[in-house]
Amino acid sequence: MNSYLFTKRDRNYKGLFFILGFHLKLEKFLVGIIKGNDIVHIGSFSKGISEDEKSILIQAIEANKKSMDDNLITVEPGICIELEFQIIVNAQLKNVKFLSFQLQQVWKECTWDGLLLNNLSLEQELTLTSPEKVIWKSPYINKESYLSYLAQIATYMLPFLKNRLLTTIRFPNGIEGESFFQKNCPDYAPNFIKTKELEGNHFIICNDLSTLLWLGNQLAIEYHIPFQTYEAENPIEIVFDLDPPNTEAFSLAIKAALELKIIFDSFQIKSYPKVSGSKGIQIHIPIKENSLTYDDTRVFTSFIAHYLIEKFPDDFTIERLKKNRGNRLYIDYVQHAKGKTIICPYSTRGKEKPTVATPLIWAEVNDELKIETFTIPFVLNRLENSSCPMDDYFEQDNISLVNLISTIKESQSK
């Protein structure tokens, strides 16, 4: 449970919970919440409730008890309440105060995702529509859960979205429904949505959580970004897209990625792998802004791609036409160009499972790596227990790459 999201702030948090029991010795009511598909005990309270309210609640617990021992009476979820609390520590509410009974509330709607979304500090108020709409069936992710994911992942995702012309793929009726690309900001977008015009399209600039959640509420599932910001003509990163012919050939992506790492390490080039969330692996290389043009980076990507296909002609190809690739992995170096896009780190994918384009550490790129592992629940748990592998991405400049490209140019001109 992401307790770090509920740290101390100027005002207390509020939320809906359900009663799980009463501790006779401590004279405290136990409360719970729905986390995923589980009923989770999240704390207890004794403050804020009047003697009459306390008496009524104890009577209701005794009348509907599930179990009882010397100190504890437990009940099935059913009675909903609103509580105020200061902080969450070790998955438990602290400094809790009873506010009111919420008898009209359905206990299954007392969710962790709802608690998180209702307590966000946003510049613009979030209006969540159709929170129970099913987006993915297995694992079950509804719209509320999806927006909760975006809220929790925003710290890691927003730096990659910052100042880039965003293209999304929307699934208005969930993953099993129709989808469409969206480059142009719709007319009904609220005023706080910032845009930049290019070639007749008003692209959305997603620099803040309010914008990200608004997009999520529109069921923008995939977030595709260019390689440069709207402020610059030149790229701020290079990405190699390793695209196997099918999911069964994922081992080819692993092989290609490891071969690339050998090359990059030999030239002191810092690189970052990520699973695409679809069927391949992408290798990101950060570069200092305006240190290289797209023509420069093409020299590098073309050189590397041709080197790999010459070394492993039966495994890799740069053939654009799918029908001519056979069972070889496609090294898509042409995609790294102005006007082209790549899936943003931590973006979900419009697949049967809620897979995520997830950054990896290089040690994870081995024969045990599986794309289907990296779903929304897995990624959230992963980041709760370890840091993001790309957390220093924007601190790197890869100056050695500039020298390497100069060397390649010189050799090709002879």
C-alpha cells in the first residue's frame, strides 16, 4: 500500500471506510478499505464519535458479529463511515477522527483508489465520470483504478511527457471496444489544458497531474511522445525499437538488447532498457539538448543497426516490409526521426492485459524476462519497493556519443 502518498500536510485527509469490528479492551473500532480485490484492515479509531453514536455502533456490531473472543468482535463489511486522519504509516491510519456515518454508501465503493483520488492536491479539480467502467477484465481494472494508477505513477511519468507534443490512443469503451489516435485537443477540453499548434494540430502538453488525470478520464490509454520538446528542433534522446515478429520470438529482443549494451558500454554510452508493454524492448539513450541533430543521430542509429544485421543476419533485419522480414527481429532505427513518436515510459498499453511500458535495470534483461509480468498492479508494487531505473535519466548527457558520431562520419567520408 502506497502509504508515502499520505504524508503530513497542512490539512488532514478524509475518506470513506467500513467497520470491521470493535476491540473491547482498547475501546476502538477497527476499519477497513478495498485494495484491489482484497479487504484490508487500515486502522482504528475512538475519537470524534459521540457516546450515543458509539452505543448504536457497538449494538450493530454485536447484532451482526462474525466472530468474538475476549477482546475482539468482528463483523463482515457493511457499515460505512467517513473518517479524518493525519497520515498513513506502515499501511495504518494515524491520528484518526470519526466524522459521520455514511449509511447510503455501498461498502464495496470504499476503495483505496477512491481514497487516493479524493485527497490529491490538484491545481484543477478532478471530475471523475463513470468510475466503475471496466477497462481491463483480468486483472480487473476499472476507470477509478486506472486514474489511481496515473496519480501514483505521475512522479515518474511526467518528466518524460514534459514539453512534448502528445499523441494518445483512446479507448472510450474499454480495451475490448474501439480505439483511435488523438493528436488534436478536443474543443470541449477545459481551459487549463495547454496546447501547442503544429501543422494544423493543437497538441496537448501534459506537464502536470491535472492534465494527466483529465486525459485518463477521457480514457487515453497509450501516451506516445516525440524525441524532442516543442521548444527545440533537435532530439533529447535516441531510442532503439527492437520489434520481434511475434510474442513467441521475444528472445530475439533480449538478444538484440544485450548486444546493444555491449556496444554502448564499450563506448561509455549510458543506456536504459524498457519493455514496450507490447512485444518488444526499447533502448533509451539520453543526450544533451542541442548537442546532436536528427541527421547526426541517424548516422549513429544506422551504423549500429547495420552492424547488428551484418553480425546476425539470420536474427535481425532493417527490412521495412513485414512480409519480407521472415522470423527476424526488426531493428527500427528509421523511427527515430523528427515527427515520429515512441511509447512513453510508464504508459499503459491497449492490450488484453493492463501491461505497462516499464523501465528495467540491465540485470533484468535475461531469458526470464516476460512482458506480461509488467502489469499495472505489478509496476505499482515494484515502485513501492524499489526506485525507478530511469530516475537519473535526465542527468545524463552522453558526451562520448558526440565524439563517436564524429568518428563514424569521418570514416564514412573516406
